[in-house]
Amino acid sequence: MANGILPLGIYHRTRRYYGLLFCPQCLRGDGNAPYFRTYWRLFVMYACTRCGVYLQDRCPGCARPVIFFRVELGRKSALADKPISCCFHCGLNLAHAPAKPAPPAVLANQAELERILYEGWNEQVFYPQFYFVVLHQIIKQLINARPASMALQQAIDTETGWNPTQEDASVRKKKMPIGLLPLQVRIGVIQQAQWLLTDWPYRFVQVTKRYKVTSTPFLYAMPDAPFWYHRVVIENLYVSNGK
């Protein structure tokens, strides 16, 4: 996953991964000219705050990825006779797919991520990319199988009352990139990481110290950690080998 964009798994003209999400109600509202928003490709997008529903990552009729430019498959010489919102495989119009309402808390979390994208996180972190670099790092530690991440995983699961293995038992048993997580798992771990960063740095320090989480998972394979993040981790969680 490059720069927070969900992978498509391009193979010739097909797509193996579910990297393009959509809101059925937005597509329906587009009328005769539906289009897929570029921000639906971002890994932190999982709900439509305008319509109040979850985004979807596949055709509900045949479970295939969204490949809107293949609507003409098998009829390349014919004039387009259906909108690009139609599934290339089964023909179902995604604009009429059943929408699942998102709870107010989920919509509030999504709205906050959108605010950060446009405005920055706070006065200390006004470049949004640095917030999302840290969010991405924490999410990686919440889903991997490394023993060094177990204390962090237990802490966040306990505090939030949710465990990603409830959605997919293979999570934390094998290496799985964030962009290839099942959508419901990705939604859950994004919100877990977002919860930990809320009220920075107070909640972060309080929770990690309570569960004796060290600095290791937070800085693992992260040589260019943002200063504001690195400083809090080192000052509060670092334990040298000599202690």
C-alpha cells in the first residue's frame, strides 16, 4: 500500500483486490453520470459522512471487485448502454445496492479523519501526513504476529472491547498488509488506533504504562518517526537493556 492508497492488485485488465470502495447512495445521487470519488481509494475511508452509511468494497451480487472501466467487457465495439456504476461481471447497478447505516460514533470518527486530512491534526501536528504515518504504524502493530506487539494488542483490545480476530481468525497469525485486510477488520483497527491517539499524549501514555507496553512496537521499522511521536514514546516507554 503506497502513501495510504488501497491496492488494486492489477493483473492485466483485472483487479484481484478490493481497493476501490463506493457509497451506493452517492452513486444514486449522481443521476445519469455516476462517478467514483478518488478519496474512496484511501485506506482511512470506510463510511460516507454525507449519506450516513458504510462504504462497500465489492459487488453485493457477485462479490467481485469494482472495475468500472470493464463494463463493456465482451462488447468492446458497442456503444456504452449502461452506467459505469454497473458491475462488470453480473451487471448489478451498484447505485441500487443495499446501504448499511453507520452508527453515529463511526460517522464521528470518520468525520474526524476527514477533518485531519483537510486541516491537519492540531496546532502541534498541522501536516496531516505525519498523523497518518503514526496511525498506520500503530495499526500495523495491532494486526501483526510479532510477540513484541502482544502487550499493545491486549491493551487496546481490552480498553476498546473489540478484537480483530472476532471478524477474521487469521489476523495476527500471518503477515497481512493493512490494505488487504477484510473491510470490517480494517474499520475496527483504524478506530482502535484512532482511539489511542485521541487526547494525545495523555491517553497514549496512560494506557501504555498501565499495560506495561514498551517502545518497541511503536518504533519498529520506523527510522523516520515524526519528532512529536518519537519524543513521547522514548520519554515514557523506552527501557534500555541495562535496566
